[in-house]
Amino acid sequence: MCSRREDPYVDVTESRHDCEYRNVRPFGEDDEEKQFMSSSEAEPSVPESKPLKKKRFYGWNIVIASALTNGFGGSVHWQGFTVFFIPISQTLGLSAAQTAIPFALSRAESGLMGPITGWLFDKYGVKRLMIIGTIMSGVGYILLAQTSTFFAFVFVYLFVISIGSSTSFMQASTTALNTWFSRRRGMVMSINSAAFRLGGSFMVPVLSVVVLRWGWQTAAMWVGIGMLIFITPLAFVYKRSPESMGVGPDGDALKHTHSESGLQRGELEESDDDWTVKDAIRTRAFWTLVAGTVLRMSVHGTIFVHFVPILVWKGESQQTAANLIGALALCSVPLIVFFGWFSDRVGRPPLLAGCYLAAASSLLLLTVVDGTWPIFVAMLLFTGTEIGSGLNWALVGDLFGRKRYATIRGLMAPIYNTPLFIMPIAAGWVFDETGSYKIVMWVGSGLLVAAALTFLTIKKPVHQSKSA
């Protein structure tokens, strides 16, 4: 029988049958000299098999689906309202303050629903809620196009569109991304945020053209149809968690042994970074984060509701104003992605502080500059609020982990949505009374400075059991 040997050139074990078939005698003492044979006389080597290619991490499909959902649906819903602002006020005979009421009430509603939707996301996953929400939003915009009174407009926007959007766009996508990524959390959150702005850079000017040429009702109808045809199907891309596919966040190997039933249900691994809701709200970091989020969102939301009216106040036409907002969104895209990547390496609080100081200076400059190009240069500094959005939501995951992210973020919603209910209406009232947005810009600048200082003080909390 052919003895087994290790050939220095061939990583193959031969059987007796193989030896006889090839007329090769079994290796013996008489053949020791063959160990010194030259490489030219040796048997040709068998090429090594190529290593198996690593399977592509499914989390990147979640990133793509989130980017498309927010790039088209989210950008129209959140940034498009400013395009509808003046035409709706003219059609329904409303003041600036009255026109801001539907948006303000929708933010209040989102705040009240935030803890509930957050808990539902953590318990059931994103997919089911996003399917329901996108259908509601699409149908809501179609119904909105049929309204002819202020009451009907508010009712449809508040109880159909807003409820649907609360489970469709940013809260849903950031929850999914935080579930699927950890080491690259800042980058993927920023890609999602950048897609939102990139979509806005095209969708807001296009929406403005449709509104001015065919009317806001026609525009609302097409928005609704687009939601149902293009956005709802994207919800089917979302899966419960990386654990449900046998891997950990970022595609890394699972750190702990999961039961088979746990994997099938998509249960997330418990990590040292995960906090219970009860423990999280007892930390100073939670309330500091809430304060910074309230300050920055109250200004960001108010300015974007009134952005077209602000630029018209500065002397620009309505279409030029929409184009400038679109160009601002386009310029912010590479900055958002870069700072998201950079924040994964240097930390997020210092970058957030810098972003909101830049945005504060933007609002001050807008009160003193005139002319399209000087106005746009001043607007570019307001990209700090765009960059900060993705970093803010990534910071929630940094501080409190993956497992209860949506619930903890949802608990913040009633607090940060309260000023979003008050501020847009207040800004409209100030303009109605004074004919100017100057006071609004001054107050907004001061609040953004306060937000910068607040984010700078945030420190990662430590579990009491570990610190003891």
C-alpha cells in the first residue's frame, strides 16, 4: 500500500491506486535521493485553490434602500413643504402663521407618537411599519390634492400623511441602520442623510416647477402616486437584524452564541454598550443630548419651513429661492458623507459643536447680505445643520447601543417636537406683525450657539455596575 507522504511541491495525499495508475513506486529508503531532486525535475505543482470570496454584507442593501426612501420620499415630505407654503396660503387665503399650523401640528403629533413608534420598531422591526406608513403617506397626498378648505387640508395632513410619515422615513431608516452597523455607524447615517439632501436638491426645484405651472394640488397628486409606486416597494428590502442572517453588526462574526430560535427571530446580541430605557433616562448624557437636539431641531425645522418665504423676503423670486435651496442641498452632500466618515474616527460631539456654530453664523449673515450670490454663500454655512443631523442620530447609538435605540430615540421625540410645534408658527406670526424675518434669524442664531455648546459637553455614560 502506498504510504502517505508530504511532497514539498504538491499538497496532495496519494493512494496506492493513484500510485499504480501513474506508475509511481511507493516511497522508500532507496528513494531518499529524490528529496534532493531539482525543481525542474519535480512533479508540476498543483495550483492552490482560491480563497472563498467573502459574502457581501446585507446591511449595505439596507443603506441603499434607506437612501432611496429618504432621497425621494423623505426629501419631498420634509423639504417640499416650503414649496407648497406660499401657493397654499394664496389659494386658501391664509396668513403665514396659519399656513405653518399643519406642519407645526404634525410635529406635535410625531412627538406624541414617538415613544409608541419607537417601541414598535424595536419590537417588530422596520419592515411592517414602513409598508403601512408609506401607503398612508401616498394615499394622504392624493387626498390632499382634493381638499379645498383649511380644515380639510389640516385634517388630511395631520391624520393621514403625518401618521404615515412617522413610520416611513428618518426614524425608520436610522433605526435600521443603527441595528445593522456599529463601527461604521456615523458613515452610514451620514450617507442616509446625504441622500435625503441630494434628493432634495433635485426634488425641491422640480416640485416648485410643477407647483407654479400646474398648481399645488396636481403636485400633491403626483407626490402621492410616486410614494405608492416607488417608495412602498423599498420597504420589502428591510430585514429584522444582522443576527437574523447569522452575522453581527458591520458583517462581523457573532460574539456570543445565539440560540437557533433567537437567530430566527432576529434578536439582537446584548452588548456592553446597550442600555435599558429605564437606565438611559437616568443618565446626564441622555438629558444633555435631548437639550442639544431640541435646540438644533427647533431652528432647523423652523428655517426650512420658512426658507422660501425668507429668500423671497430677501428679494429672490419663488423659483430662484427653490433653486437655491436645491443647490444648498447638493453642496451639502459630499460634506455630510465626509464628516460622517470622519466622525467615526475622531468622535461626534466636537464636530457637532463646529457644525452648529457655522450654521449660527449663516443666519446672522443672511440678515445683512443682499444679492443672489452673497445670499447663497451665506446659506452654505447653514450646511452645518445638514451635517449635524446624521451625526446627532448616530450619537444616540454611540451612547446607548443598538438593542433599544428606537425606543430611546422615540422618548426624545415629544420633547424635541414641542418647540417644532411652536417655533414655525411663532416665526410666521413675527413676519405677519413686522414684515421681516430678521428677529427670527437673530433668535435662531443664538439657539444654534447654545446647541453647539451643549453638544460639546456630552460624555459617554458608564454603567454603575462597571464603575463600581
